[in-house]
Amino acid sequence: MPPAFHPFGPSHKAVLLITLGVFVVMLLLARTRWAVASQRVLGALLLVVYPVGLAVNAYQGTLTTQIMLPLQYCDVATYAAVIALWTRRQFPCEVVYFFGVAGTLQGLLTPALFYDFPDPRFVLFFIMHGGVPVTAFYVVSAMGARPRPGSVPRVMGFSLVWYAVVAVVNWALGTNYAFQCAKPVQASLFDQLGPWPWYNFSTIGVGLVFYYLLYLPFAFRKSATAVRNDLAAPEPP
């Protein structure tokens, strides 16, 4: 049997330090001629997590309908991260920022994970749950792809469409994608959001609050820039 994972045990703490180190390295490389190459490498690494995960789980005999489809919140954030890193398109940058910080970062800090290092499922889990938050902060800092006005309603609308699709899949297959039908066994934010099914509505509400909080620094920055421009404008004759 593989060793059991313990939140904030030695392996988890090591992953958190490695994730922080990767972010610092990415920021340093962003100032060099290796910027694009580093973005492509991180994007490619995130892209292979899903197919490799399928192969590993099939080999381990743990491949089920619950993990077969890339429908988790973090899966969507991962593919948005890949597109953002490879194309710099604005909407994927916004999706990975809001999804990555509001959701995947929670998975990094409170993992719903049973397997510890050196199990390959442990490694794949943290490549995703570390790489997505790194990308989320990287796109708004080093890449300068900051959320635009109206980004919160756009990403929230996208989130609701995804949530509805997942609900249909869960109903049809008897799965629990996005933890819509049952909370994670491990302690998480879900424990504070009420009983089933009401925590699903709480999750949507908390997500909207998180999105607006994440947008606030950029809203204030735009407001401050507008004020400076007004002060610098010449007086009318």
C-alpha cells in the first residue's frame, strides 16, 4: 500500500516550498530571453498531467468514472493556464487567475488527496495544484494580463455554465465532480458552507465574493491611474 498523505506533513510542506520556488524562478526568467521558453515548458507540463494521470490510474487499478473526465474546477483552470501561457489570450488569463486563486490554491493548501510521495499520483496532483496558482499569479504580474472591467461577470457566467454541465454529468453518471454531491473527506472550506445540497449555492456565492475580492486590486489601480491622468491633463483654454 502507498503511504497515506497527511496535510502539512513533511511532503506537503516541501511541495509548498517548491511551488513558491517555481514562482520565483518564473518571475526571474520573465526578465530574460528565456521568458517564452519557460512559459511553454510550464504550459506543456500542465498539459500532460491529465493524460499521464489516466495512464497511471489505469496501471494502479484506480481509474473510475469519478476521475476519468477532466471536469473538476482545477481541470478547467489547468487548461486555461495552458492556453494563457501559450497564447497570452486575455480571457484564459482571466479564467486561470480567478479559478486558480479562488479554487486551485485551496486544493494546494487543503488537498483532497490520499497518496503521499513518492506515489506518482501525489506528484501529478501537485504539479497541477502548484502549477495553476503559479500561472495565476504569473499572468497578472510578469505577463501583465490583468483582469479587465467586466471580467468578474464574464468569468462568473463561465463558471455557472461549467457548474451546470457538471451537474448534468453527475446526475447521468452518479459521479461527484466539483464535489456537488458530497463534500471532500479531508477538511476544507466546504465544511463551513452548510449541508448538502445547500452548500452548492453557498459555493457559488463564495466564489462570486472571491472573484470580486481578487478584482479589487486591479479596480483600485485603474481608478488611481485615471485620477493621475486627470491631474496631468492640461487645463482647458
